[in-house]
Amino acid sequence: EGSFSFDAISPDGSTLYLIEHVNRKDVAEYQVRAYDLAKDRLLPYVIRDHRSNQVEMYGYPMSRAASSDGRWAYTLYQGSHHSFVHALDTVARKAVCVDLPMDTPPEYVADAHLAIGPGGQNLTVESTVGGILAVIDTERLTLRPRVSDRPASAPAEEAFPWMLVVGA
């Protein structure tokens, strides 16, 4: 019973991961559940980031990516207070949430996409409007430091070529 939608499947096809919508009035409130296909049953526990006390999560899925071996399913969520990437280990039945920087504008997340870099070591969150919003280390499941101290919401500045003017 309840309202469920597809999230991911394990590489061997034994476990189906579902998004359980826990609030009929707000579909953005959800939790991740696992369904054992061999035993034909929904497992009783919630798949969540155990570093947090929060069981239900909140957000709208914007983009998805998967590791080349299918073990990891990454989903970018736009939340009301913050946006994050939900990293689901479809083999170990565990999850980690990686928060995007707090200054990331929601409109940038709305048109962002996820891309896994060569070798699968980086997951990039990139927006056509805001550029690269975050780079996640897929081994540690943490944000990599930004190249510059410029916040994601600030437009890139182009330097005026004064040396060319002076030289001319």
C-alpha cells in the first residue's frame, strides 16, 4: 500500500529501489525503500544516510546518473532549504546525502545535470546558467573544494585586456 515510484535497481537485478511518497499533500517529502525481488517483498527499513537523524527527505529530483558498474545511483534533488545529491549504493543498500553549497541558487539547480567524470572519481553538478555548481568525490562522497572562492551565485567576471590596449 502507499504511493511509490521507481528509483534504481541493483546491478544483479535482485533489489528494486523505490521512492515512497510519505505525504499525500506534498510529493517532495519521501523516503527510499528497497524491494527484495527474489522474496517478493518490501523490506521493512528505510534506506537513508545514517549520519543524519532525519528519516524522510525533501526535494524534487532534477537529474540522475549512475556509475559504470551500476552500483551507485546518483540523484540531484532541489530542496526547499538546500539542494543535495542522494548517492545510493544499490549493492550494500546504503545511502549518503551530499549537500550542495548553501549559496547555490535554486534556479541553478533546476536546470542542472549530473555527469560522471573519466574513471568515475568525480561527479559534477553543472548548470547551463550557473556553470559548475559542485564536484563530488565519489570515493569519499564529499564535495571537492572549489577552484575559486567565488560563490556559485556570482557571475564570472572577464578581465579587460588592458595589456593589449597599452601595447597598441
